[in-house]
Amino acid sequence: MLIATFGPTTAWVGKSITFDKEQFILEGHGPVSTVDVMEYGRQGHLIWANDGTRAWVGAKAKGSHASHATPATATAPSTTSKTPGATTGVGSQPSPGKPTYLKRVLVLAIALLVVANVVLVLAIAGAVRGPSKAVDSVAQTAAPQSQASVAPRAPPTTPASSWPAKLAGTWVNKSGSQPAQVAVSEAGGQATIVKTTTDGGNYTFTFAGDTLTASGLDQTVPSVLRRQAPSSEPYVGTYVWVTSAGTMTMMVSFSGKTLAMALTDAPSGKNTTETFTIAEDGATLSWHDSGTGVTTVYTRR
């Protein structure tokens, strides 16, 4: 399940953080802690999948008592901008007992080194491209560094249709696989997904406000899950149902053409994800169940 993607304020731009098998995974690195994920977000380096996901990760971070070890330090690419997770070691801090002039000498040496590097870049660029192009090259090289020094800006939000509007309709599978029909609708401020089996039974998900009600099949009492925090998009977020037997969590997200419903059921130990993906032409709907590994394609009735 996609949690967030690193934005342009870091050398890790485009790398994703996902949640799989009860742990957060940083693309190209490996597992990271919940506290690390929230720290990246606090620094403004993450573009969250949605507000509900950010709230869910925040709730997990508050409940974590583990010490914050920053794995990004070992694999952060070498850049002049500060990458998320990179911290200054205790040993690098100057000792209070050192004379002040040593600090001044160190600052002066660094300044001279920076000036020398700029002059060298200008000389090389001028020899290869000519004076005017050298200036342009230096300006372009310095641009990412200046961006990293200012406060990160939130990515522009583009209004998108909700998943009930995108997936709405009655979808039929004529191959005899279960379920035989999927109906998606929205009316009166609530969205409904009804999966009908070949023998006429059905399983219903009803989204209304901050509640998700699951009923049907062999359930004698409907399961009512409550969203942990409001979302900027309707019917998505993290829904939780706490019982004496354990906690059931449903993470609902929508990417623009795929609705994902990731279920973690502590009482039964079930951990599955159902996805509904509409084709580009809107003619077919694919349903995939990670529990069985089966993908079924439906056509609009």
C-alpha cells in the first residue's frame, strides 16, 4: 500500500514509502520505522497518498516507544542539500573548551573552499562552452540548492472525482467466477459497493460520513468501522473497528482509477487487499483479491 512519495526538496525525489507485511518500506533501502516516516513528513519532504494515510501513520508513531534510529543516514546519496533522515553526529559538534578563533578559522576555510569551487566551475564551463554559457550552467547548478534552502511548498492539489463517480455502475462477470456482479453507486451522501455471488448472496460495503459498514454473507451482525480522521477526499482514509477480540483496520485509498481496500483483521489474522481498477476507456472493471491471487474482469451492464 502506497503511503507517500518523496518530493523535490530531497535527493530521494520520486522514491516511495509503502506499507507491507506490518512494516514501512523505503524504496531502494528497506524497512524504516513509523517515527522516521513522520519525521520525513514533518520536514516537508513527503507527498502523502492522502490525509487519512498521514493521520494513520501519525497515530502509529504516537503509540511507538522505540528509539528513533535513522536508517537513511547509511544510504543517503551524496548531495549538497540536506537529505531527510541525515543527522549530525554528536562527535561533529565542537567542544565548548576549544578557542573561538578555531571556529572562525574553520568558517573562513570553508568559505574560501566554496569560492574556489565556484571559480573552478566558471573556468571549466567557460573553456568548453564560452563565457555566456558558463554563467547559465552555474545558475542552473545552483538552482536546486537554493530550492532546498527555502521552506518546502505543498504540491498543487488538482480536484479529482471521487471513486464512486469513477466506478459507478453495475458490472457483470459472465464466466461464473465469484462474485458474479459488482455494483457501485452513490446517493444521499453515501457510497455503496455490493458484490453479488452466483447463488444470489451478497456482501455490502456502505460508506457514510466517517463510518464504513460491512454486512452480508455469513455475518450475523454488521461490522461498523469508524474513520480515524477526516480526509480531503470523500470515502477514503483509515477505518477501525475495535472489539473485545481484537482490532479490524481497513485502509481505503483511490489513485484516480484504482480503489484499494486493505484489510487487517487481528482476530482472524487475515491481511488482504481488494482492488477495483477501471479501464482507460471505462468499459471494463477489474477486481483483484490478494488473498486468492485471482483477478476477475467485469463488463458494464
